[in-house]
Amino acid sequence: MPPNKPGPDNVRLDRLVADARRNRELREQGYREQALKLFPWVCGRCAREFTAATVRQLTVHHKDGNHDNNPRDGSNWELLCIYCHENEHARVLDQAGRADPPPGPDAAPPATHKPFADLASLLKRGK
């Protein structure tokens, strides 16, 4: 086979390179690539700085929690390191777990006692 004639291996390699380029372009259009171009590579919580070698540890957090809300100006994104991002989502889950359950038939009535309601008169009496 002549060296300039594309053989089965060259055709496969050309297809692989074309696919890799197409996938890179698609990724760059994704919100992570957009955010990495818009914002400095610094965690928005702990202020850790990232380089090209460590940027894979930097994630995009959606402020409103909606992963489909991706405005091109990045107003719904913030860059967080993987640790702060995990912590942010854990805080949301913890808060949801602490939410007061809806009042039901067994719900106790709210407290009405006001221990400091008559404090001024008690202080006057003590003089």
C-alpha cells in the first residue's frame, strides 16, 4: 500500500480526530466551559486558586439549583471547588431536613407566654 493512500487505519484515525474536535467544540459550548471563560479560576467560597493542571477540581454551581437555567452572562453560576460545592449541596439538604413539618391534627399550639412582657414594671419595683 502506498504511504499517501488512506488505509483502514488512517481512515479510522481521521474519524477519531474529527470526533474529538467535534466533542471539544460541544463541550466548549456547555455551561462549564462558558463559566471557566467568564470567571477567574477561584473558588467562590474558600478562595482557592486553580491552574490548568487543577481546574478539573473546579465545578459550576447553579445558584438557583436549576441546571437548565444557563444564561449566557453566567448570572446563575458560581465556580466552587469540589469540596465547597459538596458542602453547599449538603447545607441545602440539611436545611430541607430541618424544615418545620406542616401543622397537622397533632400539632401543639404555639406558645403564648411572653416572659419579658412585664420586665419594665419589674425593674421599677426593684429600685
